[in-house]
Amino acid sequence: MDVFTVEILQRVSEEDPYPITPKEHGVEFLDGSPAPVLRSQRQHAIIRVRHAIIKAVRDYFDNHGFTLVDTPIFTPSACEGTTTLFEANYFDDEKAYLSQSGQLYSEATAMAFGKVYCFGPTFRAEKSKTRRHLTEFWMVEPEMAFADLEEIKRVAEEMVIYVVGRVLETKREELKVLERDVTKLEAVQSPFPRVSYDDAVKNLQEHGSEIQWGGDFGGGDETILTKQFDRPIMVDRFPWLLRRSTCSRIRSGPRCDGCGRPGAGRLWRNHWGRAAHP
């Protein structure tokens, strides 16, 4: 392409220069300039990868007989715990809260449609800036009526592999920009290792964790477990008392499930298929 002429439409004043200069800028600096940051190469890559993930999640569930049922953003009560609720003034002095999860609504729609999912904004009032905590994020929540634990794990594993595969297939250039080690993503293949809660607790104790049987996993515990594998792992058979608000009990003991990814922590905690063993 050749350039024959240039016309200056506007000159940036020296007193108020353009905030982005031809050099590398840190994340904190760019976060303070929302319009320019969207033009940066890194932010372009992040948004394109996120788009691919969202589309892959929807495609997987849509292609496997799930019905999308959107759930309210304003809710009348807590779903995950009252300490992380964002409160809002509603009409006539009533209180409403930003949704922590759509699961309570999806439980009802699953009994009507069989297999459903919701996918939308989620809010947690946790004043914490870590890789494990976000104040606002989008969360996908499937629900399946009359599914047993093995069926739930199969669907969860298939979905993760499908989404990762789609990103690798369509967004490799963006992953290069983000300096992502794609070998870790390429390792996300079936089967995912299965670990019972009992074995996980023993493993953690052998690696120096102070967890005792009956206790919940902390962030450090999840990191210890997931660093031992090159792909996501599934931990099931949690004590029912730890998950009784979101899991069903079965004759042989607890009925709960979770999944973590290498070196980072939890991908999900299962509350799918609650209608399987009422």
C-alpha cells in the first residue's frame, strides 16, 4: 500500500497531550485510561479470547440439548452467603440484591425443561484484589434434572475440553500476544483425573497442609492439589455437611463434586443435577 497524501484533521495540543505514547505502559496506568486501553494490543487479545470462550460455552450447551434461561440480576435474598451481597434500594423501601448466582431459579426451570443453563453477570461484595476473587464476573451455570454424578462429571469435562479446544483453534495469535504457554492448554484432554475428598485430604496433609477431614479446601490447598497434574482434576465425595445447601445426599455417602485447574484453583463446584436423588 502506498500513501500519496496526508491531511491533518486535528493536532493534539502540547498542553494536553495524548495519554498513550509509543512505549510500553503498565496495566495500572492503562486501567486509568479506558478509551485508549481498548486500542492496546493486549486488551484486544483479551477481549477476542473472551469472546471465543463465551461463544464456545454457548455452542456446547446449545448443541447438547440445553435451553438457555436467563435469570434475574436483582434478587430478593442471598444465594451464596449474606456477607458478599451488594444491597440496593428497591421500590417502597424494599431491599434487593445483585445476584450472586442464578442457580435457585435454574433449579426450577430444570424441572420444567430437563436441561438448562444461565449465563450472565454475577456479583460478590468481596473487597479483595486477587486472582481468585472478582467483584463482578460472568458465570455459566448448567442444571440437569435426573442426572447422576458420573453424568454430571462427563458433561463438565466435555465442556471444558470443548471450550479450550475452540480457543486453541481460533485464537492462537491472541494467545501469543498474551504470552500464554499453550502447552498447558493443549494438555487439557480427557480423561481428567478423579480424586475423592478422602484421598485429597490425605494428599494435602502429606504435602504440609493443616487441613483436617471435614474441613473445606482453602486457596492454598487447591493450588497444592492442582500443581500435581497437567490438566484439570475432579474432586468428589465431599462431606455432605460442607455442601448440603447445594448438593444431594446419596445412600453411599455425600454427593458433591468440584474441579480445579493446574496451579490456580477452582474451575467450578458442582451443584448440577440436584434432582437426581431428591
